[in-house]
Amino acid sequence: MRAMEGTVKARLLLTSALFLFVQISTMQAQVTVDVSKITCEQVLMGKLAWTEREVELWLSGYYHGKRNDTIVEPEAVKQNEEKLNRYCYEHRDTTIMDAVKNVLG
């Protein structure tokens, strides 16, 4: 009986170790980004883990949230994106958050 308990414990331990090994190899490191430090050049040149569109959508949500505005107008987002791109093209060293403030107020 004790030999069987030892075998079961060993199998359980081995199975648990294998499960953890598989999980560790598939985990991805979480990345944090301080958006206040992202420059226009980083966005335009694709130097981020995010796409340009994802950054602009995040910024739109951030500023809409600050204004307690839950309405999103897709056409306005597209127009603002174009304005922001033009501004950033000429002011590459500006942070993206300052660019949004300068372009959209």
C-alpha cells in the first residue's frame, strides 16, 4: 500500500512539474508603456509594440474619458487621426500626448 502511495505521489509531482514547465514556456512577458513619453517619431516610424492606429485609439479613449464623454464619432476619429499625423510629421520630437493637446485642444 505504501509503495502505491509513493508511486501516486511521484506521478502527481512529475505531472505537476511538467504542467508548470509547459506553462512557463508559453507565458509572455507583460510590457508596460509610459504613453506620456512616446514621441511622434516613434509612432510614425512604427518603433512601438503597438500599431499607429492602436496608439491613436488609446489616446482617443483616454481624452474622451478625461472629458467624461462616452460618444465616439468614427468620422471625427478619422479626421483627428489625419490632423495628428500631419502635425507629427512636422514635429517628430513632440510627445504624442502634447501633439494631441496642440492639434485638438
